[in-house]
Amino acid sequence: MSTGPSLKMKRRLNMVIATLLAIGFCIVVFNLGSIALSNNEFYQQKATNQQLRDMQINPKRGTIYDTNMKELAKSATVWNVVLSPNDIKEEDRAAIAKGLAEILDMDEETILEKTKKNNYFEYVSKRVEKPVADEVRAFAQENKFSCIYLFEDSKRYYPLGSFASNVIGFTGDDNQGLYGLEAYYDDVLEGTPGRIVSAKNAWGTDMPYRYEKLYEPQDGNGLVLTIDEALQHFLEKNLETVITQHHVNNRACGIIMDVNTGAVLAMATKGDYDLNNPYEISDPTVKAAIDAIENETERKTALSNAREAQWKNKAITELYEPGSVFKMITGAAAVEENIVEDNWSFTCRSMITIAGTTMKCWTYPRAHGAQNFQEALAHSCNPAFITLGQTLGVSTFYKYLQGFGFTERTGIDLPGEEQSFIYGQESQYGPVELASCSFGQSNKYTPLQMITAMCAVVNGGKLMQPYIVRQIVDSEQNVVENIEPQVKRQVISEETSKVMREALEYVVEANGASNSYIKGYRIGGKSGTSQKLDRNAAETEKTPYTASFAAFAPADDPEIAILVMVDEPMGDDYYGSTVASPVVSAVLQDALPYLGIQPEYSEEDLAEMEATVPYVVGQSPMTASSYLAAQGIRCKVVGEGDTVLRQYPTSGNVMPIDGTVYLYTDSTAPEQVEVPDVKGKSASEANIDLLNANLNIKIVNPTDNVDAKVVSQSIEPGRKCEVGTVVTLTFGEVTSSE
Amino acid sequence: MALDNTARKRTNAAYELEYFDNAAQQVDQQPIKKVVRNPQKKNSRLMVKTVGVLITVVAVCSALLYSRAVLTEVGDQITTSNETLEELQSEGVRLKSELDSKLSLDNVEEYALNELDLVKMNAAQKDYVTVPPAETVQEEEKEESFWDMLVRKFEEFREYIGF
């Protein structure tokens, strides 16, 4: 008799187990299929999130260069100092505050307050540089303060401070462009962030080389500007001078442009700001006024407005009435329409009546009399150009207004360009409106529009697209994109342009120094003075004017054009010829030789050249006299001695040939004379007065213009000085429009 | 009926007498000689092999671990060096900015004027020379003869073929 399980029973058991296994297997296979096939994306994502972590790598912002690859803006890594207050032990608080305050040059109390906050992340100082970051790190390590952290950040450096500040702009806290080129080309400069994707273990830390994939960041591309550092410097330096000299109320701006390509070689606005501290008000007067406001809200509003005002690029964001400068446009239109021909003539009677409205010439009650086109332009005769405008008619005038780009933005690659203010649509122009616009009143344009139009007048008639970025380069300075000059349209013919060049050159020659004449150079240009009709004397101490001057050189084959606009000069002078013209002259005197354009002097010019006084102390009077004579300088010997002991003027002084140097051969004290007042006098009168006082005369801006008068003298009238002292005179002539 | 020999064999449950029937046959069979190696030697070779394999495995694992460790260490060094490089590059940018700032045209001009007492060169310090107008020679245009034309064409052809 058997006692164990029978075969049948064993078979049955096997069947049951097999069935259970099969069922289990099917369930597992089904789940596997469900996870791997139907919900694979969901689980993949979960796995990725759990097993991998990614970290963004910030790209470097692109560099901005001037046209000669000088760096104007560049980014570098800096550090943010952060505290974790909740991790600070009570006994360490004071030491941390003291240590960090010393290193970061901050107030200890402020840092102590931060240590008491109830969080794990508190900024102490942002964007500290490496030496300071190293000190903080060393301080934390020495004292074993694990609550002090350093996080990397990026800082934008502007090595030249306020240089071209209104053009370059600046970046914000997140390295985003906020103004100027930084904003306009933000997508080019910012680059593309990279990523590191790496495996992490159960504790959340990296498993190096278990899995790591690096997506390299793409550093931002750089910009190569058309701006030339040297030309920009010349322009900024002289704008600073005019702001101070003429007590300018509402800033001044200037543009230098390549006549043939539209490239902006310099663009400056003064008062500007330091790009490294854009939120700091640079004008001390404005700053003091804001600090004096007691009301918190009002102070904040005033601060905000002051910041906006200093950030704005006056050359493209503000409008002005160009005044007589616009006459070149009316003149070009008239020449192109054959209204002005060789025998054209106009007789100025000091005023003109249009549709019952009388408009006076600036010389009223004097009249210019009969004049041809060149003379009318040189005289800036308002009735002449009103007549030309009337002859053109509204439709034709408006056509040239559009043709020269005055009815639309130029489209320069800078943000915030303002749209010009045109009096009205063509249909709204009556004869009076046309008359007013013909000599540059009523309509308002940006300085950029005006200089772009002037370039079209003198470069053969082509209206060029102004631009400020000529190349986009990568981080290795390889060229990514070239920006080529573009011709927008042909506005006038080459023949008309030639006539206008000659006419504008005549303006400078005829008016001399008051219109930026520089000996040895052929320069063309036009001054303009306009009353700001929308402002009145009640708002300011005096009636506000805008003084401007536009010029180009060389006149026979123009290469550069320059426009300077001075907004509300509040000094004694407010005319374009006396305020803006000297700025243009000074800039061109530096810029033209820099550009390789050397002066060419005629025999007459050479005869009027100046000489530098040589050093003759210690020589015998005879020898000194011969030496001076060789330089074209006369001398007067004072005393009976054999050796020259002193000389006046001293060596290095520049004086005209035929000036006199006084040589003292004994201890006779130099004679002191009182400097006479020669302001307002003509060249010959001033010369006589100064020579009679035994003083030497030097003229800054000589002119053949008989109407030119002395506008300033280097030594104030009434001051005592030694005989022979050189007194420098500046001449000018009043030119204005109403 | 005669019984089969087989059937006639005696069976006895107690004894398997059939075994003894074949015994005589079996005695005659020669034993098969089988050479059996020394079992002790066999064991030691096996041990050597095992130990060898173990050592190899340990060595390979150690080498793998060591290489990972070295890789990690070198990786760390590279990361540290890269960080240092970036820091120094940033410092370089900062220092260059400071240098550029000191060497700006404004500062240079101010230093030249105020510290070195230099003045800009003016026209009075230059010597000017009068350059006579360039002399030109004007040749009368002559009509080209047939021979001249041939010579010119030949020269052009020579220039073209680079001979």
C-alpha cells in the first residue's frame, strides 16, 4: 500500500503551478508592454527628471568695438556675495558683519541687519570683482563661516566711461540691453545659453562620467561700429567746452558723418553720463536740485526724469528747428527745378509780405539789396528764400521735403528715433506756412535728418542710409556679417550738387571765421539760429534759441560732414555763427589732419602765417635780433646790457609774423600796461588799439569779412600785463533768422 | 511438455543465483586497465587555475576602479583649471578696462597739457614748401599705321599667353 502522493496528484499540482506561473507571467508582460509601449514617454520623462539634472551655462555677452577694434564695452565674470542668515550662529554674527563690512567697504550695521533676516539667501553685495571675491572667500575659509557664499555673475565694463554713452547704452541687472546699441542689438549680443546634462545619484549629487552631455553655450556676437574713437573724442571735447562757455541750458549734440556712405563717424551728446554708473546723475546742479526735494515721491519722480533726460540721445530723439541751415535744402530744390540759373538775382528790401503776413529779414531795417544765389545764401537772406519757396510751390516743396527724408525716420540702427514734426500734410500748407518752412522755421527735424539731407545735397544727390554698425563679428573676431552702405534714392542731380557745394563753400569764404573758415582748407557750410517758438521767456531767464552749424570738407570733394546743435545757450551769444561755428571749426582743425587731409596754403596765406617765439635769453641783443628776424619777428631791446636777461613774450608763444618781442638786457622791470577793451571792434580797430598799448595781437579765426567784429579776447580788458604780451582775439559775425 | 531452459532455472527470491551463473564468464574477462592520474596533482592544478582567474578578476576590477578614480581626479583638475582660467580671464578683462580707461584720449591729452606742458603743434612750427605745379607733356595723337597695329596686336597676344 503506497503512502505518498500519486502520479495523478503530482500532475495536477504541476498543472496548477504552471497555470499560476503563466497568469503571473502574462500580468508582468502586460505591465511591461503598458509601461514600455503605451506610457513610455511618461515614464521616460520621470526617469529623466529623477536621474538627470541640467545646469544652464550663461554665455558671454558680445563685445562692442569702435571702427579700429578698440573695445568700448566688454563683459567679464564677477561675484555676488550672499549670506544664509538662518545658518549663522549668534556668536558669529558680529564678526561676520565686521569682516564683510571691511572687505566690501559697506556699513557694518547694514550687514548686521541682513544677518538677522529669516531666510537662507540674502544678497550682501552684487557684482564684486575678483580681488574682493578672493578676500571674502579667504575670510570665510579662515573663520570657517559656511554661511557665506559666492555666486558667479556677469558685469559689463565700459573702459572709456562716458565715451559715446548715448550711443552705446548700458545693460540691466540681468545683462539685458536697456538703451542704445546694447538694446537695439540685444539679440545679437546676448548669445545662446548652454547646458550641462549629467546623471545624479539618489542623494542628488552628480555622478561624473556616468553620464554627462555638454551643450556648449554660444557666446554673443560683437559689434564693430563706424564710430572712430579719435573723431568722437574731438567732438565730445569741444561740445564740453561750448556747454561751459555759453551756459547751455538743454544740452548740445554733434554728428560727424561720412558724406558718401552715410556711416556715422561720431555722435555725441553732452551732458551725458558714465556708462559704468548709468543711474548716477552726472550734472551736479541737477543732482543738487533733486537732493533738495523734500517730498519722497516728488524726489523719486524728479530722479527718474533726470535719468531719462541724460540717457536720451539728443541727435536722434529730440527735434529742433534748423533755421537757416535748411536754406541749403530750399536752394538745392530751386536749383534742381531750374528756378535758380546763372542770371538769377533777388533784391532784398529787408522784408517781404506773403498773403498779408509781413516777414522780416534778419538784417531789418537794413536790406541786402541785389544779390545772386550764392550771395543770398551767404547773406542768409530770408526774403530771398521765401521767394524761392513760393516759386517752388507747395507740391514741389513737399516733394523735396520727402525726397530728402524729412517726412520719415532715417531708420538708423539705434532705438528711440523720433519722427519729425511737419507742420501739416501737403494740403494744409498755405503760402504763409510754405514761406516759414522755406527758411527753416515751423517744421522740426532731428539733427540726424538734417545732416543726412546735407550729405545728399553735397555728395552728388544721393540720400544715404545712415548706419552705426558696420560689422558683426563672433567672439574670435571673425566676421559674421558686413553691413554695406545703402543708397535710399537719388534726390538731386550731380550738377545741382556741384552748384550747391560751390555755393556753400562761398558761404564760408565770404563769412570767414564766423562760418568755420580754416586757413588752408576748403570748407562749405551754413549756420542757423532759430527761436524756440514753443518755449517762452517766462520759462527761462532769456528767450531760448537753438544755435547750429552744418559743414562739410573738403568742399571740392567732400569726405566728412559735421553738424553741431547747441540747445538754449544762455550766455551773451546765441547765434549759430558765434556759438556753434567755433565748435565745428575746432573739431575740423583736429579731424581733417587726423583723416589725412592736410592744409594747402596759398602765397597770401603763407605771408599771414604765425611764428613761434624762439628762446633767445642768454644771447647778445644782436644775435637775438637776427634770430628773431629770421622767424619774421621784430624785437625791441630795453636796457644797455650785452646779454638778453628776459624776453616778452616768452618762448613758445605764437604770434603773427611782424609781431614784436621785447628783450630786456638789464634789471629794468618789464613795463606793465592795461589791456584795452576791443570787443565789438573790427580787426583794424582792434589791431591799432593793441599795438598802441604795446601788446601783440593773435587772431584765432582770421577773416576777410569786413563785418566781422571781435567777440572775445583772451585777456580781460583792464587787466595789467607786460608789454609784448600776446592777446588772442576771436572774430565773429551775427547771422540769424527769425 | 519440456520446460524451457530458462524456465527451468531455479528462481529463488532470496538469492539471485543467476548472478553466479555468469560469474565464471566474468572471471575470464580481462580487467580493463585504466590509467588514473594522481588525484592530488589534479587538484592543485585546478587550484592554481582558480587562483589565477581570481587574481585576474581582482586585477581587472582594481584597474577599472583605479582608472575611474584617476579619471574623476583628472576631471576635477580640468574643471578647477577651467574655473581658474575663467576667473583669470575675467580679471584680465577688468584690468584691461582699467588700463584703457587710464589711457583714454581725454586722460592722455590732460596729462600732456598739464603734467608735461606739451602744446599741440601749430602751423607756425611747420616749414611749408611751395611745390611747383606738375609738368605735363602732351603728345599729339597720331594715326596708327597697319604695321603699328600688327605690332600692337602681337604684343597684346604675347601678354595674353604670358610669354
